[in-house]
Amino acid sequence: MMGSGKSSVAKHLTTSIKWPLIDMDEEIEQYEKQTITSLFETKGEAYFRKLETAFLTRLLESKEIDNNIISTGGGIVEKQENYDLLSQLGCVVYLKAKSETLYLRISDDTTRPLLSKTNDSESMHSKLESLLVRREKKYEMVSNIVLNTDDKTILQISNEIELLLTTTD
């Protein structure tokens, strides 16, 4: 979910365990030559979700996915097709957080396309809560590891994931 720490934790993990980072949003932005926000505005969410599926498919076809950290967007679970693709990529970690935590982490971030039309803190928090309710079961279904990130630092979360990855090998 947006604000759970996916990008920050992934960047920290890549330095600590020395695995390459593949950030799907950054890769899609480079491929499309526009920002995610712009893609949502000009081509819509459905188009972006198709790009995510195509990206996952290309990753699987590349056969070079072992020992990589792949940071996805929070809406990756919006397409059922992505469940199968994600599970084929390897261990999936769900960084779980309460809507209040998510709100505190992203309340000043104006680059979130699904929240761009919210004009006050109450409606932003309500939108986050709605997204979380809609996605949470999907996150849990597709994940091998569910890790609560409330009240934890990036370092704490990264250390927990590193420990879990090294004990599940």
C-alpha cells in the first residue's frame, strides 16, 4: 500500500543484502517517458495496470529475476492476473500498516495519483482507508510474508526482512 515503505525499504535492502533493485514504477516511467501521475491523468488507471502486468510478464520471461528486490506499486493487486505472476517471481512481502500510519507518512506527498483529487486531510484519509479495505485481503493472499510496519523505522523493517529471507532460504 502507498506509504507502507516499499520504496524506502527496497532501497535500504539493496544496499544491505547487495541484491539489485528493480523499482517497477521507475521502470514504467522510463519506458513510457512520463511520470506515473501523468500516466494516470492522460491514459488512466486501467492502462497503467496493464503496464504493470506487462512488466511482470517481461520479468518472468527474462529469467534473470533471482536474487533481485522488486518494488511494486501498491495497486499491483488490482488485477487478478498479477497474483500468479507475483507468486512466480519469488518471495512476496506485504508491508502492512494501519490507514492512520499510511496517512501520516504520505499526507504531504502530492504525487500520489489516486489521492490527487482529494483536497483535504479528511477525504485523503477516507480514500486511503477505502483503498486499504479493498486491497488488504488481496495483499495477504499473494504474500509469503506479512510484516507490520507501524511504529518501525526503515532500518528495523529492512532488518526484519533480511532475517526472514535468510532463514527461509
